[in-house]
Amino acid sequence: MRVAMFGILSTVLVTSLAHAADVKEKAAICAGCHGENGISQTEDIPSLAGQPDQFLQWQLVFFRAGARKSDQMSPIAADLSNEDIRNLATYFASLPPPSANPSDDDPALSEAGAKIAAQSHCTSCHTDNFAGAKAVARIAHQRENYLLKALTDYKTSVRSGGGQAAMADVAYPLTEDQIKALAHYLAHFK
């Protein structure tokens, strides 16, 4: 009985380790753009660390299906199985999110962005601390230039896939200066 139990536990352990190694290997491909441990250091590329699991899964599905367009992401997502998508999303969701930027070089812009966030009811979907939930993105401490690009893409209907209608309604009436203020506020959110 003990030998059988040891054999089962050994098999489970070996399978788990192989699975973890496979996820890490696939996640390493993501690090080239999205950064070590899912924290982006590249302009216009979002950080994945700490994003809600469901949000990440949906984005990968949208890229794979072509509902969300990207010359870089679409070919990568095309090769992912449903299990790969679930595993990668779980992995990145488990990583600590980016920290708050300690220095806000333009507090007045952040204050203006806070007012826009309140007027636009951003917390209705993205939660009070902008950490996102379920299929809604974490936007707190995201790269400022990425937030600027994403909001502009929603405003101009360049971006589609998941929440597009709600985000288009929010972004469309915003001026370029308001988008800059909102992106700055969220990137420096405290």
C-alpha cells in the first residue's frame, strides 16, 4: 500500500514539475516584450503581472481569434492551446503587480486625471483601487504610455475585443489632454 501511494505521489510530483517547467518556458517567450516577471519596460507594451486571470485569458483568446489585432501577439496566440491560455493567465495573475511609481513629476496632472476617472466612473468596472477583477483589466501602475495608447485606441475604435463597447463610450468623449491626464493618474495611482 505504501509503495503504491509513494508511486502515485511521485507521478503527481513529476507531472506537476513538468507542467510548471512548460508554463515557465512559455512565459519566458512573453518576457521578451512584457518584461521579466511580467513587468514591462517597453513603450506601449503592458505589464501582465497581477492582471486578473480571466482578463488575461480573454485577451489571449481575442488575439488568437483575430478579434483583437496585433502583429506581434496574433501569431504567438495562434499557437496557444486552451490549456496554454489558462496556464499562462494563472501564472501571470499570480505574480506581484507593478509597484506605484514613487515620484509623480506632475501632481497637477494626476489631480486632473483623478477627476476624469471619477467623472468617467472608472471604478465601476476597474474597482476602487483600479486593480481590476475577473475579466476587467488592472490599470493601476500600468505603463503610462501604454495607457495613453490603449485609451486612444478605444477612442478611435482601433482596439476591439472585450469591453470595447464600454471603453469606447468612456474614451470617445475625452479630449487628448484628458486622456493624457487619466493615463498619468492611473500610472502614478497611490
